[in-house]
Amino acid sequence: MKGWEKNIRKVVPYVPGEQPKQRGIIKLNTNENPYPPAPGVAAALKGMDADMLRRYPDPTSEVLVKELAAYYHLEPEQVFVGVGSDDVLAMCFLTFFNSQKPILFPDITYSFYDVWAEMLRIPYERCALDEEFRIVKEDYYKANGGVIFPNPNAPTGVCQDLAAVEDIVAHNRDVVVIVDEAYIDFGGKSALELIDRYDNLLVVQTFSKSRSLAGMRVGYAMGNKILIKYLNDVKYSFNSYTMNAPTLAAAVEAVKAEEYFKETKGKIVATRERVKVELGKLGFRFQDSQANFLFITHPQFSAREIFEALKIKKIYVRYFNKPRIDNYLRVTIGTDEEMDELISFLKKFM
Ligand code: PMP
């Protein structure tokens, strides 16, 4: 090790899903939306006057904040937007998790959390899921420095009912509880309705999944005005986290396109329910996912072997080589045609 390396902040990096660029593949590995963004998004980008790029963007992202506030019937001061929910979550960690006590999150969950806790040197403790991959709410009642969990959870897809979410928030009034709702539009019940009653609750969502804008990087947090103010204080000192002007214009169009949003997420949910039946017939086991993916295992076949065989056929799914879930695959719900190809391959494989 070189002398200067000892002062480097070392982290075990987050490993994102593969992003193969070749054409003709079926990409079911990173929970993207199989349908294009709302037509108004492309129109907004096409109609852009490049001269606007001479100017700095609005550091408050006011146009998008207002659009989201109106959509969710909130005050603009209750909404914070950022460059993808990963960045929003990173700013939440930085802003809210400053205790000597460990923050709590599930074991198994989104692997960004431990990477960010390590990065920021935030102590953390993982709370095991039960046999059916459910969060055990009582585990979150002990003293802690904050709580974060996705609902539905990733990569399991398992959703908690709102009463359980509320119990966790209510038992943690002295710390901030973040509910990461990246997948909430596909079936779960959002905790947003609790934010008026619980000033320690922050709900984070994204445009990456249900609004088909993963490539654009738009995420947002909703909570009471004091929480949002603290987030903005941190953001202003890091100007690179500011949303750029084309993104703001396009994201506003995505929020306006309510009919398109309902139609595309409805299609994904219908496909998911059909695929559950088909995979069940093939002997796959899984918990009842409310997300745009299924987390599946087969008692007779190795997940890794299926993963590798699928890849040869240019069908990409996600395999996590981690304890307890090393015989599982996470399969994003694509179009009906894509899912039919997956199922017919699996039928031949078995
Ligand atoms: N939370 C969860 C649970 C996720 O699975 C993801 C997607 N990887 C994110 C947040 C981040 O999504 P984005 O940064 O694209 O908004």
C-alpha cells in the first residue's frame, strides 16, 4: 500500500446491475420500466431551447417541487427533489443519521444502505427478516440512531401494511424514519398519509421505476417542513446535487401525464400477476411481490445456473451471490412478450 493510500476513505463499493448495451436483449435485471416515458417527456426535450443552458438551473427546483406538491396535495415546503432517489437517500443519511447509536435497516434489503453508512461512517445494525422475508417490526423498537427500510422491500418485493409502518414510526419519535418507496406505485400503500401526524417520517420516491425515467435521475422526499428544510440546507452546500434544467422540464411532464402513468403501471401489475401464476406452475416459489419484480427460487434448480443459461439467451435477470438469497433470482416485470420469452425458456430449461 502506498503511503498516501492510508488516508483514503475505503468502501466496499455498491455493485449495480449490469447495463449491457447491445440490441436484442431482454433486460429484466435492474427493475426499469419496459414502457417509454410519457410522450410529453420526449416533446419537452425536443422543444428545448439550448440557450437556456447558459444559465444555472434554479437551485430550488421550484417548478418540479410545485408540480409534485400539487400532485400529492402537499405544501411545496414539504417536498425535496434530487438527482435520483439514491442521491436523495444519500443526503438523508448525511442530514439525519448523525447519532452515535446505530441506524437500523433490514437484513436483506437494498444494498445501497450499508455502502452509504460505511461511506459516511454511520454505525448501523441489520435486523433479520423472518422466514417469509417479512420485516419484524418489533426489532425496530430498540434504541437507535434512525431507521430506513424500503416498502415494498428490495429485492424481496414483500410489502408491509401501513399499520406496521406506522407502528415503526410511532415507536421511533426521537429519530428520523425513512420509508424508501421506490416501488410503491406497483401495489403497496404509501406512508405519505402519515406525514402530517408524524414529524419524524420521511417518504422517499423515484421517477426511475413507475415513471420510466431511470436514465434521467429524479428522486424526491416528502415530509414535514422542518425535515425538508434540513435537507435543503445540506443540498445548497453541494451544488452538484442540483437538478439540471432539461431534467426539471421533462420530469414535470412525467407528473402531468396521469393517464399514461396509470395505464403503464396497470399493465405492469397485470403482467406481474399473470407471471406469478406461470412461474408457480413451473414450481418456482416466491413471496407475494407488490413491486415491479419477482424474487424467485426453485427447489430443484440452481438459481445461478438458470441465471447463466438465461444470459446466454440474452435474457438478463439479477442474481445476488449473498448468504440466504444465493438461490434466488430477481426478475423485473417486462412487457408481456418479454415475459413470455422468459417463461418459454424456463419451460425448456426444466
Ligand atoms: N431504493 C430502492 C429500494 C431501489 O431499489 C432503488 C433502485 N436501485 C433506489 C432506491 C434508487 O433508485 P433511483 O436512484 O434510480 O431513484
